[in-house]
Amino acid sequence: MAEYFVGQLANEAGINVETVRYYENIKLLPKPKRRKSRYRVYDESDLARVKFIVRAKELGFTLKEIKELLELKIDSQAKCGDVKHLTEHKLKDIDNRIKDLRKIRSVLIKLIEQCINEEVSSEECPILESIEF
Amino acid sequence: MAEYFVGQLANEAGINVETVRYYENIKLLPKPKRRKSRYRVYDESDLARVKFIVRAKELGFTLKEIKELLELKIDSQAKCGDVKHLTEHKLKDIDNRIKDLRKIRSVLIKLIEQCINEEVSSEECPILESIEF
DNA sequence: CTTGACTCCGTACTATACTACGGTGCTTAT
DNA sequence: ATAAGCACCGTAGTATAGTACGGAGTCAAG
């Protein structure tokens, strides 16, 4: 099992060391094992977690929401019903996001087709012409 | 054609007045018509624009990216090729977002199924068990 | 024609999410 | 065993995206 110090972890995830420490401070990352030197020691599962955080952030989730997503699990403490409820809520949110991204997507495709046909459109914004949120 | 003052516009879009002024300052909204009193006057197209901004933000776009999306159009100035290129770039980004949201989606669905079967899973995080970004 | 709600503006403050700094202590390749 | 490169920590600073304030002017219902 591969082990990393914080610099390598940060590097593989494409963020910087201070950000890793920050995520630890706000409890988005668990406290890692330490060397006697107090150096933090991570493994692949930590890397996966960091990569998830990075991508989820790009997808528009706040760090708070990401924490909630990562905490979704049925364990001895959590009742199934609660987790199910929470998860269904998250699912609905994600479905709506996908739906609206698809709307934007279809407008972009139309726009690309217009470009191919060398149509010069009006002065209007094509995205707003076709999308109603 | 309906006309709104800034308060009504903000209200319909679910944001507040200061935010509308802020969006105007950073040129995300065009300068509106004014009454003699200097009151801002908006119409439905402004409302559609604000609503788009609000939702696009929720979908994880920065205000800068939203501005770029809203500026995508072929007009007398912009060359088709340039717009096509830019738009294809945005399209690729959106396709990737949808793809990754689907990954999260499928994990949530699995989790809900587990809840229904009253399975108590491990102490591990189910999202990280199944997603690799 | 008053009065309560709305709008004007600039400026200052806030929350979230980092990012930089700086002095000190490890690690590791030579 | 030394030196370049990491890591330690707390604290302070930054960028983005708002949010609040306050005194003056405007709107419109009664």
C-alpha cells in the first residue's frame, strides 16, 4: 500500500499543501496517521477522497455539501430510513442538475450547427433565446 | 411588455437588490433603461438572464464562465470559427460534468437500494468505494 | 398631499475557500 | 554529515461573490 506525505498527495490531486491542511481543519479530511516527526502520512483512499472533493467542487457542490455526500452511509449508528431520505434528496438535486446541464448542452449543440452552416444569427443571446430556467 | 423595478426583478429571481446592482457593476447584466428618477427599469428578457445566472451558478459555473456562456453568439463581429471553437470547448466541459454527475447519481441509487433492503454496510464511505475521479 | 415602501449611490463589511509567510524541524541523496 | 528540499504550525492576506448601511430622493395608495 502506497504512502504519501502531504506534498505528494497534494500534487497527485492537483491542489496545494495548504489546501490539504485546510480540508483537514474543516474536517473534510480525517486526521491522518503521523510519523514520529509529525509528518502526515496518507494512502490511496485519502487520495481518492481528495480527488472526489476536487471534482465535486467543480461540479458546483460547496465543501459543506461535499462533506454531507461523503458522510452518506448506513452504519451501526445511522438509521436506514434517515439515510434513505437524505440520499433521495441528494438524488433529486443531482437529477435536476443533469436536466439543466442538458438544456445548456442542447443549446450549445444548436449553436455549433449554426456555426457549421455559417448562419449569422441575430444580436440576441442564443442561450437565453432557448433556455427558460 | 411587463416592466419591473429592481426590487421586483430581484424578487422574481430570488436574489436581492444589491446582487442585481453587483451583477450590473461587473457587467454580467447590461445597464438597464432608467426612469427620469434614475430608477432602473427591466423587462422579461432581463429576468430570464438573471434566472439563467442564478441557475448556472448553482450548476457550478463561476460568474466569469457565465458571462462567457452568455456572450456566445455569432454576430457581425464574431467569426463563426471562433465561436464554434469556444462553444465546442464549453460543450466538452458540460458533457464531462454530466458524466461525473451520473457517476454520483448511480452510487446514490445503489445506496438507496441498500437502504430498502435494510443492508447495513461497512464503515467505509460508499461514494468513495464506487467512484474514481 | 402625506406616508410608507421603494430606490438611489458609494463604501464597508462578510462568508467561503483558499494561499502565502516565516521560522523551525525532518528526510534523504550524495 | 551536510545541504537541498519537505513538512510543521499559526496567523494573516486574497479572490470571489455577495450583503449591509445610511442618508436622500421617488412612487403610489388612500
